[in-house]
Amino acid sequence: MIAAGAGHPRSPRSKEIRRHALIYLGLAPFLVLAVFPVFWMAITAIKQDPDLYLVGAAPFWFRLPPTWKNFDFLFNNTFYKDWIINTMAISFWVSAITILTSVPAGYALARLRLPFAENLGIGIFMTYLVPAIILFIPLARVVSTLDLQDSWWSLVVVYPTFTIPFCTWLLMGFFKTVPFEIEEAAMVDGCGQLGALCRVVLPVSWPGIITAIIFSFTLSMQDFLYSLAFVSISDQKPVPLGVATELIRGDIYFWGSLMAGALLVGVPVAIVYNLFLDKFISGITGAAIK
Amino acid sequence: MTQLAGGDGRSPGTSLSVPVSGRVGVQAWWRTPTARRYLFGYTLLAPAVLYVSLLVGVPFAFSLYLSMSDASVGNPVARFVGLENFKAALENATFYTAVRNTLVFTVGAGILKGLLGTTLAFLLLQSFKGRKVVRALLVIPFTLPIAVSVLGWKWMFDSQFSVINWALSRLQLIGPYGSPDWPVWLGQPGLALFSVMFVNVWRGFPFSAIVLLAGLTSVPPEIIDAAKVDGTTFMQRFRLVIVPMIAPILFIGSAFDTVFTLSDLSIVYLLTNGGPDAATEILPTLAYNTGIRAGALGRGAAISLFLFPLLLPAMILLLRTLRRRQY
């Protein structure tokens, strides 16, 4: 027995190594495809300008020493600081509006057994699929009627049109998982319906509410069309629009600063989104696998 | 009656405050716990429903009206012009190019995302060391804000300093800069359409893979094992067992992807803005350039509404899948 075991000690292990090698080999092209553009943007952001335009030697590493000059330019010669503040302010207000409307709505749809609740829920969710490209022209009128054109407040009004449907749907699914008993217990103890919601259901629902806040942020950051259509004053723009429109002057592209400005905000968003991606996927498909 | 219809024991209100006998006839219907629960519920729903109706429903109806008027940015008093805008669009050669490109773009990118996504999903389904890290890296394209990554691609597609061309030329696949086989990705009609499609595929394939993976992991392994025992091949199992089981999730995933691909303006706008010579013009860029840039709101609204029949099948598919699910 022992001899037989010692005769082929590596057989299962080397099989395992072969399997791993095959999987990594299959994954490698996908990994290069996914990661290389980000690497390329990052290295462009900290290269000196002449280094970008050197022909000949391999461009994948530094030929001149790296520099923070592009970031300096961004903060001192453009409205980048304003763009960041605008983006933060927009996301904050959009999240506030979204939470204040979609938490009660999601709760009502999930828990109160209202007639038509299911269809109403699907109806609200379907509006998430009405794309900006159909709505941006009529919304341009709404924005100018509210006298918000060329101000980032126009985006605060408009972004909830996609965050409310998505977050209501997400929270509806979430509230369905909170046990009914805790609510009933609260009402036995003398809470009204509203009291039970505020004192018992909401405190145990914070993971769902935080998820909804995260998505209000990340979905707002994904927009380009609305900001392009409604905001054209330099210091009112959010980061993605500002970077894409203000760092290109005529035919001159400030590539280093463009990449620096794009990644400085893009990477944190991507990381947060990455952590919550499964929630996003189950938010839109959870209904199908439940 | 109302009271009885709503009471099923789990109802928070009914089980508490209603003595079972005697008061049914006395109590006004709007005082019954069920009615109060409805009132409470619809009050909670009202803000969300109002917001969405006012800023999605009303604008949608308004865009139908705009599309039949000669409204423009400088002209607030619009005149009704009937189907004039739609007719004008149909008489414009660029419009047909845009429709064709939109279809090629959506279908072509959809097929590529499906193929890449399926391959990747089966790779990720295996257990291997570093799976979580690999997955986190692979979804980067989908999680980066779209305008951010498109700018990166614009730099990679640069006509002279493209890193792609540098690599290709070092591999002797293309000539040096200036030679006729040096590809100008965003400047040559066929290549430009391919390039914008490629960026869409790059952004979308992780989404396809993750959605598919979510579906695949929801299939109970016993069912696959049972099919294996019955002597099926991998392809048979895939076609006859896995696909039917994960169909709902596939429908939802592809409905979302189709809607987002059809309606996305940013890739084409930032890379080529429809050029060269309308080679990459799609309905969203045409609608934006007509409606906002040129200020012809009515025209623009009409063009964007042509997207609606293209979007409708995806939305109906989604609606039917959502309504058919089981509780």
C-alpha cells in the first residue's frame, strides 16, 4: 500500500497543476483585454509629455522619469476641483432623493400586500429601461422650465429617473427577506404601522439602504448623455463630462491630464462598484432565479 | 367584506385590532384595517410613483408631442407639423446609414459579447486558486465609468501614437507609420465602425459573463449529474438542460444589454462623433446632433423615437420574463 502510494506520489497533484495551467491559459487573453487599457491609462497619466510621443523604444515603461505634472495641471489649470465637488454634491442629493422615495416605495410594494403591488413594482422597474436617449430632449424642456439649464442642479433633478426605479426594485427584493414576525411583535408592543417601519424594520435594513446609496452614486457616475446635453458651463460640470470636454482644445489633446483626471475618479468608482457588483446583478436578475 | 378579503392572519393590522364578530356592519369601510393599510401603502408609494411619472412618463408623452412639432431651442412656441419630422428623417440618407449602423453595431457586438461571455463564464465556473482576484480584475471594464474608459481607448486608437499599432508593427503585422497598411482605427470607415463596436464589446463582455455565471451556479449540480448518468455529451447537456434552466436570467441579461447598447451615445460620440463621413453614425448620435447641437428639438425627438421599435422587443421580453416568475 505504502509502496504503491509512493510510486505515484505526484500523479493527482500534477494533474491538478495541469488543470490550473489550462484554466490560467484560457483566462490570460481575457485578463490582458480587461486590464491593459487601465494600465495604459495609468502609465500615460504619470509620463512626461515628450515620453508619450517618443517613437522607437517600447512604450510600455518609462523612458523619461515619471512625473506628477499632469495632476498639477489638472488641479491648477482646470476646473477639476470644481468638477469633483460638483460630482460629490450631485451624488449626495441624488442619493438623498432616491432613498427618501424608494425606501418607502420598496417597503410598501414588498410588505403591505397592496392590490396591484406586483404590477406596480414591475412598472416602476421597467421605467429603468426607458433610455436617456429617448428622454433627454423632452427633459431639456423640463430643465429649462425649471430654470436649471447650465447648472449641475439639473442633473440632481434628472438622475433619480433611473436611480429611483432601480433602487425601488432592489429594496423591494431586500424588504421581502426581512421576517414578518419582528414587525408583528413591534405592533403587539403598541407601535403603529409607521412606528414599526421606522423603529424595527429600518434599523435591520441598513445593508439594503447602504447598497441603494452606493448604486445612486455609481449609476450617477455612469451617466454621460444628460450632463453633455444639460450642462455646458465649465465650472458646473461633473468629472466625466469635464474631463472629456475641457481637456481637448481644438485638435490638442492633453493626454496625460486626460488620463489622470479620468482615472482619479474612475478607479475609486470601479472599486466600489466591483465590491457591490453581485448585488447589482442579483438586483436585475434576482427575480429570475428566485 | 373588505375586511375579510384582506385578512389572512399574517396581516399586521387585522390580527390585532379587529374583534372577529359584530362590528362588520358598523365600521365604515375606510376605517377598516385593510383600508388603512392600503392608504398607508399608497402614501408610501406616492413619492416614487409621482417622481417617475412626472420625469419619465410625462417627458415620454411630451417627446411624442415634440416629434410632431417644429420646436427648436430658440423657438419656444411650437407649431404642429404632423408627421413632417418623421418624413424628413426618412428622406435623409444619413438616417438610413444610422439605422444600418445601429443594427450592425447592436447585433455584431451582441454576438461577440455572447461568445466571449459564455467562454469566460465556463472558465470562471471552475474552481482554481485566485478566482476572486481574477474575477475582480475581469469586471473592471464594466465597472469603470463609461466616459472614463472611452477616453483611454481614444488614446489607444490614436492615429499616430496608438499602442496597438506599435505592437502590431513590432510583430511585423503592419508596416511603419505612414505606410499604406498602417491602420488609422478611427479614421477609416470600416475600421472605425469595428473600433466603436470593439469598445462596446470590451465594456460588455464581463457583464455577459457574470450574468451567465450567476445563472450557471443556480443550476443544481444533481440535475447535471443525472444528465451525465444518462450518457449525454457536454453539448447536449448545455443545449437541453442548462440553457432551458437559465433561460429567464439569459433573457433578462440580454434585454438589459440590448437596451444599453442601442441607446448608448458616449462611445461613438467621444471616439468618432459619427465620422468619418457618417461611417459610425448611429441613431443616438444623430438624435443628439440634430436635437441639441443643431437645436431642432422636434427633429431630434422624432429620430430618437425611431429607437423605440428597436427597444420594444427587449422590453417585452423582460416584462414577460418578470411576470412569469414564480414565488
